[in-house]
Amino acid sequence: MEVNGSIVEHIPVLAETLVEQVNLPPDGVMVDVTIGQGGHSFLFGETLGPEAVLIGLDLDKDAIRGAQFKLKDLACKVILIYGNFSEISERVREQGIERVDFILADLGVSSVQLEDVEMGLSFQTNMPLDMRIDKRLKTTAADIVNKAGQKFLADLIYKFGQERGSRRIARFIVRDRQSRPITTTGRLAAIVCRALGQPERKRKSKIHPATRTFQALRIAVNNELENLEKLLASASALLAKNGRIAVISFHSLEDRLVKSNFKANEKDGVYKIITKKPIVPSRGEIARNQRARSAKLRIAQKI
């Protein structure tokens, strides 16, 4: 897909593994709650016949347009919906569908979104500090960074970013914004690097010093954990008998929620957990796609 004048390709994570783990009936109903550019859905859609339905949700209108193009030649019926996956039950039932055979959630931010200047998600490129995946949301990352108190910022960065240097980062942010508002990702990233004593050009770690702070702000802006909890709470009632739910998470906060939900449903006799331990990408996949390195896949089946 073309973003800001250049072609950006998003490589779906753990795609081959997913197809091996989930066998859909030819007339099955699949819901990809993070359709993105349609990479995962295309692989499953190729196995579906004309009686099958593939529903895709996304909060990114550009992603929906990309998926529409990617999936246009599939034999199955394709329904693409602009909406939050926390509303999965309402959105699916609006289509006259009561039960589905497969729910897929890839919780990662796509390569296309990271390169999109309007999203303001990346510390690798200087762009406006926004971070709203859903532009209907009112609060941007810049609003939080420039208006929140120091303790609130420190707690947020620690809670959602698991950043041990959160207090120092918050102190540096509050001090820096007094001269002028922090409105770009580049300036925020530079502040975090200074706070942690890790100049960008001299850093030794493969993980950028600002990674956890940016993660925390993105989670807060988009209510990511709250929305994930709503999705997981709705999924069990929507799945048909023997239907499966697969979730690919990219940090421990998400993975913990998924693991906890699956275990609780297994204890209640609702799910059978297929992946006793999360499936992670092979070294080969990580070499081909560095963004896959932190991915964890968990799958459960409705009993």
C-alpha cells in the first residue's frame, strides 16, 4: 500500500502457523476483528466457498480500502465494517449472523500505520504526536503529554509501558514542555532518550529507549486494553460449537488478558485451550519480519 508517497508492505505475523492451526469449513463464517490490509484473511478466504462469509472490522479507513482491494477476488462473501472490535457482537448480528466459526485478532500496529504521518505513532520518523487509530477519539497523545500532571504521566508510562524509568521520563517531559508544547514524535523520543541517558545515536540496545513510553501513550489514547477485554468477553457467546478464537498479542499486558480469559472460560467449561503455551514466530520469520519478534499466538476452541 502507498503511504506518504512510498510503498509500504505489511507482512502478516504467524500467518502460516494460523492456517495450520485453524481449519474452516468451506461454508464457514470468519470474523477478522483487525482486518488491516487483509493479509491473514486472504489466506483463510482462499479456502472458503461461495456460501462462506468473511467479516472484517477495522478502525482505520485506509486499511479497509486496502483490504477491499486485497480480498476482492475471493469466492466467499466479504463484509468490511468500520468499527471497533469491542462492538463485535453488535456488528456481526447487524449482518443477520448469530454464530461464527472463527474469530481472529491481530493486536499489532501495522507497518503501514507506523509509516503514516497522520497516525503519529512512530519514533523512527518525526511526525505530529497524535496516536489515534480511530480519528473519532478526541484526546491525542500530545494532549496527554502537554496537559497531564507529572505523577499521572509517570503512572501511565509505568502501568501501560512497564517502563522502570517512568518517573524520570515524566519529570523530563514536564520540564521540557514549559518552554514550548511537545507536538512531534521526534521531540518526545529525544526527551525520553535524554531522560534515560541513552542518546539515540549511541544506544546499544536493539529496542529503542522510547518504545515503552510510546506503547503506553498509544494504549491510553486508544483504550486498547479496555477494548480487548470487551472483545474477549463477547467472543465466547458469538462462537459456534467447535469454533475457535485466535489472538496475536505483542506485549505482556495484552497476553495476560488473553491468557486469563481463556483460562477462566476453560474452568467454566466454555473453552478448550488449544495452545497450552503461546506459539511464537520462528527465527526465520523474525529474520524476514523484525516486527514479529514479540508476537504471541493463543488459540481456544468453544466446547
